[in-house]
Amino acid sequence: MPKLNLHRRDYVSILIQDDESTKLEQIFKPNLSKSSLRLTPSPYLTERNLEKRWSRLESMTDKSELLDPSTLEQKDAYSKNIEHFIGTVKVPVGIAGPLRVNGLFAQDDYLVPLATTEAALVASYNRGSQLITAAGGASAMLLNEGVTRTPGFAFYSLKEAGEFVAWIVSQYDTFKDIAQSTTSHGKLTDINVNIEGNHVYLVFEFLTGDASGQNMVTIATNAVFEYILSTTPVAPEYAFLDGNLSGDKKPNAHSLRSVRGKKVTAEVHLSKELIAKYLHTTPEKMMQFGQMTTVGGALSGTIGINAHYANALAALYIACGQDAACVGESAVGMTRMEINKYGGLYASVTLPNIMVGTVGGGTGLPSQKACLDILGLHGNGKSQALAEVAAVLCLAGELSIVGAFCAGHFSRAHHKLAR
């Protein structure tokens, strides 16, 4: 048998070399026996269903770790946010700040709750927040809003696709009325057409008020979609409610220069003295780091250039009842660091896909509402401010992690706090 590659273990090659085809056949053979792990067919949160689920699970784990007295008392609050409920998971929550934001909508000092199991993360954002606040705060500007859903239609030919589009563009007012009938908060603001051969993709863009709005947009678009299928003079051969052009929960190049959710840019000017005091490095070294990592990002094929937006957004989203899966798209964006005319550092971030809400979804759950209350950003009229805070939080994290790399403290901080 050839010597194994010590850098990479290729399991299929090993099996082939060992002539284990009969073993593979046994491993992959379908097992059609009835599972003993079925719980309840009903997904709903009722006393009976909860008892039946735990009658099976109690032999596996300590029930009180998931269904503690507080969770049991508040269980009805979760009924619209979860199926097959068995309890809650406790994620440690830390606080970073004060974070001073001078934005169009967020104009205050904020204490930011962050839920994470990653040591050194909250400490890093706390340091970046204090640096920004010491500089007088970061400027933040909400640039655009919009949530999309993109139905796809397949036709026999390009001719039929063209005829379909000609009819579609004559129906915009009707589509807006239909969409509006499904929601009191959402508003269909734009419809774009994309033709790819005999496929047609319709991009429906909505404003969703203070809700993150993905369910709202799906319901409204589905109403229009059903109207199209029942009314179109050119019937598609097949069609789907979403053709994957929306970029929903995945990084994509289109929304890097467009918007999905809320697009925010933020900036701060930092003096040499502040950088030395808080980050123990220099503006020149931080700019050099930015130049090198921009090239590295391009070589890796990354969409956008940033150090770790995902850390801030995941921790903020989990703490504040947002859809954590949206970090997949929200963490796309651009960080830039330059020497300003006074020899200090200019740093900016632009995030085009901040998907946050301050009503609906998980924002009303007990712990998540408490975190939004700490920010002072729960309820109507607060979602734009939350987006600006999220962007400045990302800026704080970029400054802190770049400073740590430049000062040679990155590994040391993790060793100290996560040992």
C-alpha cells in the first residue's frame, strides 16, 4: 500500500487501495427499518406534545438544562417561532461599549449585547467601541433599503419569454395592488426583469417597515406569483416562487453593489495618539495590513473585503432575535483604511445587506427583547438605527482586529482569554 499523504487524508482512495468495495456496499445499503426515535408528528407547542417529546428525551440528557423553570413558564412566547419545541439553549451574552454613533437614525452612546461562545470576541469589540467613542464617535449613513424575492419562469423559447415579459411590464400596478393586499407594513417598490435564454427572473423589491421582512416579502410575492400563473397569456412550462436571484442567506456579488435589507456605510478618523493608546500600533502599519489583506482577499476570490463582519453580526443577531442565517449575506461588504491628511487613520465600512428588524420575528422573545431594550432599539421606528449601530459595531471590530495583528497581539489575546 502506498504511503499516505500526511497533509491530506483521502478516505475514498484509502478504501479503494484496501479493496473495501464490499464494505462500502454494506455501509451504504438503505436501512428501511422503522426508527425508534420518532417523537410527535404534530409540530405545535402544546403541553401534551411537550410531555411526549420529553418522555423520549429524558433518558438522553438532563431535562432541566433545556427546559428550565423560566423557559417552562415562558413557553407560550415561543409558539410562533419554533416547531417541535423542547426548550431553550443558553448562549453567553457579553456587553461591548459604549459605542458612540453619529448617524442619520442612530445618535447616541450604545451598550451592545453580543451572544457568542467565542472567547476574546466581546473583548475585541469592546476595545474597538471605546476607541471610536474616544474619537468622538463614528459617522453612519443608511443609504438604501429593500428586500427581494425573485420568481423564475421557464418557457419553450426566447420568443415566448419575450412575449411574457411584454405582458409582465403592463401589469406592474396590478402587482403592487395584489402585494399590498397581503401586508399592512410592506410595500412593493420596484420590479426588475432579467432574461436568460428562455428563462425569465422577476426581481420584486419591497420596503418592509421595521420588520426584517423576509416572511412578509415571501407571502406578498407568492400572491403575485399565483396571479401571474392564473392570468398570463403565455403559460410557462414550469415556474418557481424563487429562482435564487435574490441572494437570500448567501454571499453574492449582485447585492455587494445593490442592497438586500439595509445598506449602511460608516466612517471614523483616528489620531496617531488614539491608535497608539488603544491599539498599540500606527496608522501606517494598519494601512499596510489593509493593502496586503485586500490583495489576499482578491486572490482567494472573496466577495467584498473585510476582516470579520460575521463575528459582530452573528453575535448581535443571536442576542437581538434576528435571523442568524442572514449572516451569510450580511457579512458581505468593504472595509477601507487610509492615512488621512493629518497623518491619522481614516477607516470606513460599507455593508449592503444588513438584515435586521426591531419588530416581528424573534425580536419579541423574552431574552432577545431584553437585549434590544439595552440598546434602546426595540419596537416601531427603530430598525434603521439598529442597522447603523450594526455597521459601526463592525467598524469597531475591524479596527480592533487589524490593530491586534499589527501589534502582534492577536494570538496572545486568544491564548490569554481562551486558555
